[in-house]
Amino acid sequence: MACEVQSGAQPHPLARNCVECGDSLDLHERAGGESAHLPLEHRPSTLVGYLGAVYVADAQGLVHGLNSQLQPFCAPLPFPEILEERVPVALDGHLVAATSDGLLALDLIDWAQVDTPRVTRLWPHNPGSALAILDDVFACVIRDEHSRLVAWRGLKPIADAPLEGPFSEGRPFVALAGECALVANSGASKVAVIDLKSNRQADTVDMGANCEYASAGPTGIACLAETRGAKRLLGVSASGMRVLIPNLPRDVTWFQCVPGTAAVVWGNGSTMTVRTGRSSHLIPHPGNIGIARVVDRRAFAVAETAVSASLLTVDLSTGKVANVGPLGAVGFTDLAICRTAVVAGNRRELRSMGLKP
């Protein structure tokens, strides 16, 4: 059961349960949907939400821990340079980041209590793919002497499986499903199925079309592929392949599947479309709409014109815009969602907007 408390005394940003009723503190609305603003020069692609907190690396190399109203709750921490091409992830009380010193895990609970928290070096090299997460497991492709799929549960390694096939070049994509990891690669038609329990590549699925972009799918990995001039969305799992959407516009460049539903969000850098069941809904809004973040059956995206930007909240059960919040400036490329707010960054400042029903 999730706590119904919407206002009053604010819990600690890293609290999981309400101290009054004991229920879990899940994603919920902040009263009034109020906003907050923090001038802070920060590195792009380092903004991460976790529970009721957001974390970001500034231009001087310090990592900041902020609550949903952008107030610090721990001292800024000197940290190795976080690489912009690999967005950090937060899970199981840790911030996992690709840095100039390899793949590191920062203990967030420890940091909330001491000025010099524990930092664990997970791998001396940086990942060749984005980090995929599922519950307390995370995985990535590592490219050193050979390409391999490496996975951890918590901070304990659980898999280090060599990849057989066309995975040494191009952009790899990883998704987790149950006890399997699936690896697709841009420009290649084959998807590797890694059995995490046996620590080996158990199968290779040939989609019959080269992957352009991939993300987590309903039961495995979903791949955007083009055949005979038409784009399709293909789903690959340990049991094989199926067509998720047989025909997509040719200008589609990204998509997100909605966990637990058949809904899919996609876009081309200008427009965004939501598919709910068999019907598709083009999101009507002026300006260019960026890549969406999907959380709790809602999609959040920044729509930007030449002079202003807005934060869109789309209800994925209806495919309609539920809320539009002005950001006041332009250039916002990063979004992070925490318990009661969405935080946007544009390298110069952070803006937090409270969630509305």
C-alpha cells in the first residue's frame, strides 16, 4: 500500500516509508504543483532522480544531492568526472556512474550521513552501452579486449558473458527481463540472449532487419527496425521475436514502451505520438518535443520553441496532455523524476515542477 499523505511534514528524500503510517512513499503529487529554481552550472546527462532526491554533477566536478524543491540535503561531493555519453542510474541506495576512473558506485545512504561516503569501483573500464536496470539488477556491455555483457545484483557481480556475434562495433542496447539480458546493436539484425544464471549467451535471435534504436520492451527488448522502406517495432525475448507495431512513420528516431501495458510513446525530435491499444494520439503542442521519460504510466517531455520551453505531462491511459508547465527558459535537455516532482536541466539552471493529479 502506498502512503496517501500529500502535504505536511516532508519525509527525508531517501526515506522509503512514511514514519507515521509505515506505508511506502511512492510517486505522488506535491500539493499545488509548485515549482522551484536553482541557478547551477552543471554537466549534461548527469541529472538523476532517486526516491525523493535528485543528483547532478556541476561544472566544477562536484556532485550535489538535492530534494524535490532543489534544496541540498548533503554536502557537495568531489567525484571523478562523470562521462556525458553514459547517463548514471540510481538503484538499491547507490548512484552508478561511468566516470574518468571507471564504473563507480556511490553509496547514497552513506553520503546522507557522512562527508566522505563509500565509493566502490565496479569495473576499471567504462561501459560501451547505457546501463540497463531491473529492480536491484543492472547490466551493460563492456568493450575491452572482447565485447561482453556484465551484470550486478546490488554491487555483487552475477554475470560476465562474452558476446558472440556482431557486437564489437556500433551502438549496443541492453534490456533486462527476468533472469535474462538481451543485447541489440545498431546496424545489426541479431539480438543476443544472455542467461544470467548460467552466465552464457544462451541464444541469438535474427530479426531479419537491422536495429536502429532499442529500449526495454514488454517482455524483453524492443527494436526499431526498417525493412523495405517501412519501419516496424519488433519485440525480442528469450522465447523469440514478435511484431509489436507493424508500421511506424519513417522519421521516428526514438520510442519508449510503457511497462505493464501495450502503450508505446515515440517521436522524431519534433513531434510525439502515444499509442494506447490500437489507437494513436499525436500530442498537439507548439514547438519541438524532445525524448520523453516514462514513469508511473505518465510521459514527461520538454516542448521548446525559439523563445520558451514547457514541461508536458501526458496521461498514457488516454494519450492526452494532462498538464503543461512553463519552464521559463530554453535549452532544457535533461529530465529527472523523483517522488513528488520533475526536475529539468539546461546546463545553466535546474527547475523543479511539482507533480499534479
